[in-house]
Amino acid sequence: MVRFLGKWCALVALVGGGWGTFGDPPARGADPAQIDAHLAAGEFGPALAAATALPEAAARDALLGKIAAAQAAAGARAGSLATTAEIGSDLARERALDQMFGPTGGAARGGGSMADFTQLIDLIETTIAPESWDAVGGPGAVSEFAAGVFVDASGVLRKFDPATDRSLALARTRAAIATAGSDPRRPAVLRKISLTRLEREVQLRAAAGLPPDEAMEALAGLTRIQYVFFYPESGDIVLAGPAGDWHRNAEGRLIDVEKGRPIVQLDDLVTVLRNAWSEDSKFGCSIDPTDAGLAAIRAQIDKWSAGPLRPGQRGKWLEELRSALGKQDIKVWGLNPRSRAAWVIVEADYRMKLVGMGLEEGVPGVESYLDSIELAKGEAPPPMNVLRWWFTLNYNALRATPERDGFALRGPGVKVLSENELLTERGERVATGKSDHLNAKFAQSFTKHFEQLAVKYPVYAELRNLCDLALVAALIRSHDLSGQGDWHLTHFGPEGGYAIPLGAAPAQVDSVINHRVIAEKHVVAGVSGGVRVDPAQYVSREAVQTDEYGTVATERRGSTPREVPRRAWWWD
């Protein structure tokens, strides 16, 4: 696809995949021995055309892997990756990549990129007589034929004729698919993302020494998962939901430009998938005061309760209480505590408690626990115990097609539960299994107004995105969608090579404690709790309900990847 004018001339036979020469493709269903002969002669184009014509998938994948290895050995790295992308089985694809680059999971694989003619032209101008090209004032020039060129088996440069040069047509089509596409930043009512295709493309970029691109990291702008569709004929497992353009806000969160909703992120997807394929697919966190801290604060309360506070003592009193309680311990289970997903659940839990204690502003309809206390004359304040609030899942029953190949998520996703824990003099917390009226009132109001709180504090919406992902991952496993589609999560799974960025693991946080003076009495409250995500109850075959109205089936038919280019991993 390159024409050279001027003093210097060069031939490039790298069109959409780093092939050497092109001739007429072999007959359909060619003998594998023919392919070996083509490879021995360096004729990658005819070999690829012959391999793709084979009707049996396993044999076709094996030969594509052999061709890719030969291309890589010949230095045609981009071509080898383009060929590897045509391998249907993710297990065969992983074996081919391991053969070419070693079993490194992609982390240490270096190399070039997919077909990019701008880079190719730059390479030619900087390596072949670099002072002769018009870019630096020389007489030579590089441009493209409108219809392209290629080098035939005799080494003759010819203009491309799509009617006769089928192997080159195939190459050019693959190049176009690899480098072209719609704008993922365009808002969409229902964007579709194929998990199986996304894994393949991320894996191939890793093999080329490249990280996921920005659209992959942002899952093409997806802000909420509404549907899961399965297409057994192609093996695609598709997520669908609203999407939009994205940027990072002042807090560094990846959010939708128009509505400020957090974006569902690739790192979180992989983290949750790996959790779902572990022995125990639950995950969560807890933020709890230490027994020693609780005993110390109880002693401080007893000390100061001997008489009323004198003017100017309030500050000292509060500081002694906070100092006595000390830091609270953070525990994360089911997720790597150094992952972004772990940070999200810890932050969401902590900030929910700040709202509950009146240390961070809520929204209309959400009153802090202390502000909700009202004492009649002579009535004693609530006892000093530990309030426990925690996040958990909050979905209606999943709706599915009768064939169980389409599923709809329904419900707000997250709710807050509550419990009162008694506090012994030794600082031990005793579960009661009960929640008093005021304690339950805050939990219920937070749940009722969760959507408004998630707009004000995006971390709550990020928590919901994680809950959606957990439900989706559990659904895929419980209904064996991955098994039916022959998807083995070779890159995203627990043993896969995708490297999730890791930071420091949160271990402690300042205690959440506050007080209020009511009827000249000092009311002190402390809080513990956490996040508990256990989607099993929602995804069992008994729990999932059939959609009798056909809505899910209709959306599934409108989301099929049948007409989508094979290398596209998202579409509208």
C-alpha cells in the first residue's frame, strides 16, 4: 500500500500482518503438507489462506499457530500477532503465544504494534537514506496508492486487484479491522462489550509489549451493566449497558463526562473474575476498632462521667476519647488488598460511616445517627455500644430468556444493613443480631437514597459497579457460560498473565467516633462494619426467573455480534 517516488525506492510486503510474498491462494481445504511447503519457502500469505480454509477448528488453530511461529521467527512480529488473533480457541492461542514469546503471560513480551502505515512510513524515512525524503527537504516522497500495491511471488510490484488477489484482500481486511473502528467515547444507550474478544485483544497487545489502550481500560465508557448475553455459535459473552465519554475528575476517578458516573474499569473486571474463579467467591472488608481501644474509651467515658464538663474542657475531652480509641483495623478478604477494587470497598465503607456519624454531609432524607436522637425530659441517652453498618448486595431477581442465554440485572445493587453490638468493660463486642430503631433508621435511609448519595460521592457508585461485576462473574460461572463457549480465561483468569496494577494495602484508618450534647447529656457513638459481597443467592438456577415478556430476548437479538468485524471487541 506504499508508492515510492524519487531517488530511492523500496518495496514493502507488510500489509496487515507482516507477510512476505503473495501468490494465488491454495485450493480450499489444502493439505497441511502444502502449508509446510509454503512456510519453508517463506510464503506466509498462501499458507495462511490455506489454513483458514480448513473446515475443522482444531486443525485450523494448530496450523495458524505454526504459521504465527514461523512469522515470528522470520521477524514479522506484527504479522505473527495478526495471525494469532485468527486462532479461535483461547487455549490454542495461549499455546501459540507461549511458543513464540515464552510462557511469560505477556508481562515481559516486547515488540512492535499492529499494522500502522504511519509508523511504517516513518521507519522507512528514518532508515533508508534518511536525508533523501521530502520530509527533510529531499527529492523523495512516500505515499499510498488509492487501491494499494503488493509484491507477487516473482518479486514484481503490481497494483492490487481485489477481484483476483484474494490473499492480499484478506490481509488488507484484517489490517482495516485492527486499525479502524467507531469512536468509543461516543455516548450510547446500550454499548456491548464481548469479554472473550476483549481478553483476546488485551492478550495480543501484551504479547506485543503494549498495555491495554485507554478504551480497553475504560471498557469503552461503560457506566453500568444492565445485561449479560451469551452467543453459543461464536462463544461471545457480552456485557451491555449505557456508556459515554470519560475523563478523570479532581479526585482522580474515571467518570463519565456528561453525567459524572464512574466508569466500569478493566482492572476491576479482572480482579472480580479471578475472585469468582477462586474456591470462595465471596469478598469484602471490615473496619473495626480494636478491643484495647474500646476498653480504653469506655474507661475514659467512666472517668469523665463523674461530673459535667466545665467550660473549655470539651476539646480536651474529645481528644482524649479519640486518642484512647486509636486507629481502627482494616481487613480485606477475597480480593488482593493492594488492588484498586479493594481500595474502593474500603473507601466506600469508611465514608458511609462518616455520613452516619455526621462527620460528612449526607443528602436530603439521610440523617446521621446522632442527629436522629431525641430525648424526652429525664430520658437516659442510648448506652455506649458499637453501631455496626455494612454494605451488601441489593438486587431483584435476575431475569433470563427461557434458553438462559440472556440475563437482565435489576435493582439498585447496594444496600446498608445494621446491628447493635454490646460493648463489655474489656472492650469485647458482642453481636446481638438486632438493630434498634435509630440504628436501623440510618441504614434504611442510606439505602433508600443510595442513588442520590452515589451522585454526590462517586465512590458509592464505584462500589455498585464492583457489585455488578461480582454478580456477572458469578452468573457466568454458575450457568457455565464460559464452559459452553469454550472460554478458559487464559489471560484474565487466576492463572492468566494480565497484571493488575497494585498499590499499598490499607491496614488502618482513623476511628470513626462522634458525640452530641442532648439535654445537657453527652452522647458518644462509635461505629464498625464493612462490605460483604456474596452473589451466590442471586445466580443459582432456582433464583433466576424467566422473563415472560420477551424483553431480554429482544435486547439480545439486537446486540448480536454476527455482523460485527471479528477483531472488534465492542459495538453499539
